[in-house]
Amino acid sequence: MNIWEILYPTLMFLMTALSLLMIFLVLSQDGNTADLGAISGNTETFLGKNKVKTRESRYKRATIYNGIALLVTSIAFFVVWTLSE
């Protein structure tokens, strides 16, 4: 059995899983217009002070890491597909 026959479906499955996770992460985040409290002067809130610990900030970090993993997996898939021909 050739190594490319194992890597090709594995990378395809990993890209599919990462893509579905990316869709979930993006759809579960609030929009940028949800933070319009600065217009009325409500900038000093508890969530504003502890922005690092909020759910939205964790989703944003997870989206960035997932995007990087998806990019690396896509490049690896292209390299495997090119070398297998």
C-alpha cells in the first residue's frame, strides 16, 4: 500500500472537519455591531474590562487557530496531491 493512498483521504477528512468547525465558529460569534455601546457612553462595563475572558474572545482566537490549521492542511493536501501524480 502506498503512503499517498493513506494521506489523501486523511487530509481530505481533516479539511472537511476543519471547514465544518470554521462554519460553526463563525456563525456562533456575535457581529461587530453588537458593541455599539461606545456611542452612548457605555464603554466601562464588566465585559469590557475582562475582554480576554469572554466567550467572544475565545471564539475569535479559536477561529484564528482553526484558519491557520485549515491553511496548513490545504497546503499539505495540495503537496500530497501533486506528488501522488
